[in-house]
Amino acid sequence: MNLDLTLRSEIQKAITALFNQSVDQIQLQPTNQEFEGSHTLVCFPLTKISKKTPEETAKVVGEYLVQNSDVVSKYNVVKGFLNLVINDKTWAEVFAGIYSNKSFGSLASNGKEMMVEYSSPNTNKPLHLGHLRNNFLGYSVAEIYKANGYKVHKVQIINDRGIHICKSMAAWKLFGKGETPQSSDLKGDKLVGKYYVEFDKTLKAQVKELIEKGVAEAEAEKQAPIMKMAVEMLLKWEAKDSETIQLWKIMNGWVYEGFEVTYKRMGVDFEKLYYESQTYLLGKEEVLRGVEQGIFFRKDDGSVWVDLTPEGLDQKVLLRSDGTSVYMTQDFGTAILRFRDFPKIEKQVYTVGNEQEYHFKVLFLILAKLGYAWARECYHLSYGMVDLPSGKMKWSRTPMV
């Protein structure tokens, strides 16, 4: 349906019926946002045939349309302007027509490629309310780029390794008694999230007990038996211990099944999935190259850092003293891999909350220091948090350092 033509036809019928004449031109314009309605008929030119004031003319035309038209549901008059409210049925027909026209609002291909990252969850818990916002924003931006002629690659980085997943693994090993999604009748991501919560509860209890024995809080968190277990699991995972790897694969598999159900409900999709477990090694290689070239430096404890104080920032750890990776390490490994996989992309957009603005400043600076010219084409699509009575509705790819 062409709403403008349909409405003009209805107005012409009203004028003919009311004043026994037709008009050559109907002045229709968008309604001022201060008033209700979507279309406004300018009635001043109609006074010649109506023999009424502009306001009286608007009222009789508006009343006729409400009584006789299948398009107009309400009207209001502001001096000689008739503001028309279109009924829901008509809008539904308009939107149905737009939806059926797959090329509507889309430009021809411009031969350029973009990449948009969104969602990118951790595998230690289910997607939550904040992920809805992130997914819908990222997906919408990708679709807008597509409509503007770009070839768009929708991606996510799944944070499937690190201390966070080891926490869930440790708690399951201690308290799970073989529980599975099938035996518990829980979605896999919810089951793993349950044990992440169990880890946190146990850790707090153990820390409290240590503090009561005189141990400082920071040290107590390191000495807590369940934390030591999770850290040991992380070291075993990076050493490719078969038992640890097997448990990691099983629990991540549960989470992926749960994620897939949620993504289908949301209606979002991805072209390619990246996994931290597959990108952090490339990041470590780049760190070591940076050390050799004098871009990064080692501290006495063996940890590797980058000095960004000349850029007005601070020093940032890239490898821990035990050689394990931090969140930043896998992030620039992932960026490098993406530009290798899709060498034609002109920009990589990261859809991440504004709590990570500093993280992305550091990331892009590191990539530039490593000699990657495309670092300037990486863009952080930052958005603010929504405050709820229960806390922030957020999603921010929390760094696991």
C-alpha cells in the first residue's frame, strides 16, 4: 500500500462529497511532532470551495474522514491544519507491504566489506538481559550496514577459556555428583551458571574463614582452597592436561547447546564464531614478538607488560608471571586472525558497553605498536548502561585477568 496516495484519494473523495467539487492539488505534509497524527492536510487553499474558515473546513473534512474512510481513525485541528491519525489496520498493511519487498530501503552493493562483533559471551553462565540489548544493537547495526550496500560479516568471540570457566569446572567437580543437563532438566548454560554461583558462594565462605584466622583479605582470596583449585585447573588446561581438557569440552558443549536455543529465540545469527581457546596462542606469539622487538618488556617476575604512559595511559600486563594469558592477549590475537580471515574488511566494529572504553583504547594502541595499519579501522561501538532497581542492565565483556 502507498499510504500517501491512498490518503490523498480519501481526502479527494471527502472534498467532492462535502463541497461538490474536486481540487487539483492537495497539500499534505508530515504532522508537527507536537501534535497527534502522522499526516497534516493544509486547509487554507480549500476555503475557496468550502466557503468556510480554514478551521471550519478542517473540522468538516476531518469528521467526514473519520466517519467514511477506512484509513483515518482520529483527527485534530490546529487553526487551518488538519492533523490525521491513521488507524492500526492501515499501518499493518503498510508494514506488511514493506516487509514483503525484500529490496525496500536497500542500496546496491558498494563492493566494501565490514565486520560487526556482538554477543560474545563467557561460557560460565547463560545469556542475560544485558545480552539482549547487546545482540539487538549489534545485529541491527550489521543489518543497517547491509542495507547501505556493504557485505557484512557478523562474528562473535566466545570466551571459552580462562579462570572464569575453571571456576565453574572446579565447583562442578566438587559438588556436581555427575549432574548433566539431562539429569537436571536444565538448559546447559544454566546448569554451568549454577556451578559458577556455587563457586562464588564457597569462595566467600572460605575467604571469611581465612580472614577470621588473621589472613589479609587479598591474600585470603588467593589461598582459598577452591580458588587454588581453579587456578591449578587453568594451568593444567594451558598445559593440555587430558582430563582437564575433557571436562572443559563437556561443560562448554552444554553451554553452546543452551546458547543456540537462546539465539534462535532472539532471531540473531552469526557468520563465523571465534573462540578464545583458538586465538589466545596467536596473541601469546605476538607478545613474544613484541618482547623481542622491544615493543613490550618483562618485569623481574617474568610477566610481560606494555608501557602506554607516553600515550597518556598506564602500563598494561599482557602475560602473567606464570606465563598464562590475560584477556587483552586473546583480544589482539582475535583481531589479527579476523583480518587474516577477511582481508577485505575496511572496518571492524566491536559492540561493547562503555565500561570497556579504556580496554579498547589500549587494544587499538597495542595493535598499532605491533605494526598493524588496520588498527585505526577498529571501532568500539560504545553504549551506556541502564540502571534498574536491582542494579545495572549491562553487558561489557568483563576482562578476565
